[in-house]
Amino acid sequence: MNTRILSSPGKSALRRGRWSEPGRSYLITFTCHDRIHLFSNVELAMVAARTLAEVRLWRKSRLLCWVLMPDHWHGLVELADVETLSMLVARVKSVSAAAVNLAAGGGVSVWASGFHDRAMRRDDDLVGTARYIVGNPIRAGLCERVGDYPFWDAMWL
């Protein structure tokens, strides 16, 4: 077993240990800059959701499930072999931030730097994880039923 001791805590230490494995599914989370509730604005949320769900944005990787919350985004992604997870997330955040900025008239800091990821084990229940992701608006008190919240999707509908 190869273990790595990280000498300095924090986000940079976490990134040093990041590993991208093609074909593996990842639970990804990234937050809005300063955790502002940018996507409480329905127009900006619609632009972000439409952009983040665009199939071409993900190239050969597959977006299996996602939810856009007022101050963050969760997605379940199957990584393709054409890029690393960091490259994929950087592109997704960049393209979606540009679309939101255009809709807002510019000058908006959309996403915080970095992201959190969790590699799903082969025996993890992806459908159960997807249910957890799309259940976020209910747990946050934004709706009573998943179908009442407009900013999510899952391939298992």
C-alpha cells in the first residue's frame, strides 16, 4: 500500500494527492465565490444550469447526475480518458462562469477556486449517490419534493 503523508494541510495538499482515473465516477462539488447565493437569482441559475448540463461541455466524460444549489454545484461524473479531472472541472467552471457573467452584464465572480471530489468505488451505489445529490434541495428546505426544484437532472429518470 502506497501512503502519502502530506506535510501541509489545506486545499493545495489535497490537490497534490488528486488522482484521475478514466472510467471512474466522481462526486464533484464546487462552490460559488465567497459562498454567495448567486443562484438564488432564477435567471442566473437558468443560465448556469443550461450551460452545466450541455453535453458538449463534458466532451467524452459523462455527467450522470447534477444539482445546482444557490451557492454551489454537485455532480456525479464518469471521467473519460481524454483529460484529467482537474482539466475537466477547470473547463466546466470557466465556460459556465463566462455564460453567467454574460447574463449578469459582467463583473461577477462566479466560482471559488478549487473543487472537492470523491472517487466512487466500483461497488458504490451510483443511483443511491444520485438520489443523495438530487435530494440536496429538500434537505436545504428549498422544496418539499425533488420534482418541485428546477435545477437538477439525472440519467436515471
